Amino acid sequence: MKLAYYPGCTLKTKARNLEDSALAALKALSIEVKELDRWNCCGAVFSLADDDLIHHIAPVRNLIRAQEEGCEGILTLCSQCYNTLARAHNLMIDDEEKRDTINRFMDEEPDYKGEVQVIHYLTYLRDHVGWDALREKVKTPLRDLRVAPFYGCSLLRPDDVAIEKDPTILEEFLSALGAQTVSLTEARECCGSYQSLANPDAEQQRLGKIFGAVNRSGANAIALSCPMCEYNLGRQQHQLLEQNANLTATPTYYFTQLLAVALGIEAGVCHFDLNGKPAFELLKEKSYIVSAAS
């Protein structure tokens, strides 16, 4: 399958720790991907207004770019990018009237024919690499790391774009890396998304519920795939702890960072400085960081 890699906007700036670790891991696995030419922002969220077709132009244009390059699939990392592109793809397949309107609006591009499959990095690893093959590539098993997988909402909702209906993919992935996975009751809930700006009090309550579950699970790390989740659960974690003395800090990691570490990739590629010092210190303490350059 010829793949186009779609990075999205955040991965080039505040989520370099997600992109760079992911691309380095693909290289270590001997998988070649080419970044999509002339990609644009996907729009970040899928518009639910029935007559708001203009907001679907951005994701559909990316699908057209992949189609023009002769790609059968477009590989995504960011959960929100995956969700937006996959739902735009389904819209163009399922609604003939809207497909015609959108295609006619973009008079300088060829029509989108619905031939590009939107694939998330995790499902690509599962379906095209395989957990057994991945396990064989691991150089630094994460045996002493107890990880709580956090799916959030964008990978799982709505059902027609869910990467799995009853997800276990993150658990299977982490197990292939040698890590111990712990059950998290709130793993499939929304992190609060943009409520951290619009309604911070409600957001703090939601995060308190999530971290309460994390603490009860005995996890010493959280694995996630969404920059929005990483912002709320990771970068804003200190605010939650200041207001809740009964909660303890837990480092957050993009799943690709843990993959890169397990594959023996130099730590600097993972940009752990963007996660915060405790994230790097935990991995160093457990002797997973083997590069002196890190």
C-alpha cells in the first residue's frame, strides 16, 4: 500500500515529541513514508452543522492531495486529525449530494472519489507490522513500566471511525514493548478538550476524576496519542495537583515516544523536554535511556 504521511499543524510545533519519535520509529522498523505534499490544516474538529460544508473543504483537500499522489492511504498520528479526516472521507462516500457540492466548490482540484483510506499509526502497526514482529524489534523492553493507556474520545467516537469498537489496541501495543498495562476506568472518556479554556472549573473536575483513577490503578505512566489530551493531562497537570493534595503526579508520554525508547532510539529524538522533567527522569531511573547524548 502506498501511503502519504499527514502530520497536521500541531506536530510541527508543540507536539514535535509525537512526530519526531514516530518517524524515527518507522525508520527503525524499515518503513518508508513520504510526507504529503502541500498539506493544509485538517480543521482540527469535524463540523456537526448539517449545512456547514465549507468546514469540510480543508480535510477533503488533504484527501485529494493524497489521491493526486496515487496513494491508497493517508497515515495520521494526531487523534483529532485522524477523526476529522476519517469523518470527512465517510461524508464524501455516504452523502452524494454533499459530495457533489463540495467537489464543485473546489473547481481547481480534481473530484474526490473516496479511494484514500485514512489510517491511524496504531492500526498500521497492528495490521501491517504485527505485534509479534514489533516485539522482535524491541531492544529495550519496558518491563518495569506500569502504563495506563488513555484513548480519549477522538480515536473511538463516533463508531463509524473508531479504530476499534472495544479497544485493546493500546494495551496490545504496550505489551509488545514489554510494558505492564493497568486497567483505567476512565481510559475511554474525553479529557475535556477545549473546556480547559472555556470552562476551566469543569475541566479540573474531569481531570480530577481521571487522575484519581490513574492513582488507584498503580500506574507510574500514562500513554496517549492526542495533543489535546497531552495538553490537559500533561502540561496542565501541575494546576490540578496544586488544587488536589490527595492526587499524585504521573508522567504522560505519547505512545510513539515509548515505542522509540523500546526500539533503542536516541532519547534526544523524543524531545522529552516537551513532556516535562519527570517524564525523562522516570525513564532514566529505570535505565531505559541508554544514549549519553540524551
